[in-house]
Amino acid sequence: MKTRSAKQKGRRLQQNVRDLLLEALSEYLEEDDIRSTSMGAPGEDLLLSPLARKLVPLSLECKNQEALNIWSAHKQAESNSKPGAYPTVVFKRNFSDTYVSMKLLDFIELLVERAEQLEI
């Protein structure tokens, strides 16, 4: 695959994740609250406004690759992560569903935060 095609493939995943988040949170967010960065730009793949960061406390690294080195992807997500955001890898390959990967303790912390917000 040519570099240009690979970047387009990655860009499509970034834009799809952005669109899904905006659709799911349309009651709270405007279209410019989540932006997809250009390919090759340093930092997070999706830039979140302060409001979006409160609703989505994740630092998202998107990978659309047939052979993914998940450890390398997590290292990149961690190095690009903003303070207070959980490093998270969103990944897929051709003809597959899209998945999310993060540290187990971060996931549990998110669940605890959600439970506390519900005030059960």
C-alpha cells in the first residue's frame, strides 16, 4: 500500500470516530468540539474542546492497519496523552469492526467515576 493510501485509510478512521462521538453526544457538543488532526501532525489524533474533554476524558490514537503492533500504538497514545486524559487506542483493519484498547485500571477508574456521577 502506498503511503498516501495508508494515510487516507487512517484519516477515514479518525473522521469516523469523530463523527460517531459527535452523533452520540449531539445533545451536548457542537461540530467543532471534536476535530480530526491532519495525518502526520504531532499529538492526539482527535482534538477535543474543554467541554468535549469533560465528556470524553480520552486521548485517542486511531490506527487502521492490517498488522497492528498494539504495544507501539499504546506507547504512542501515552506519549501524546494530555494530562487528565486516558490514553486509548481505537483500531480496526479491513472488513472488521472497530475496537478500543486501554489500560484495565483506567477502564475501571472510568467505571467508578461514572458510578459516582449516578449517585446510586
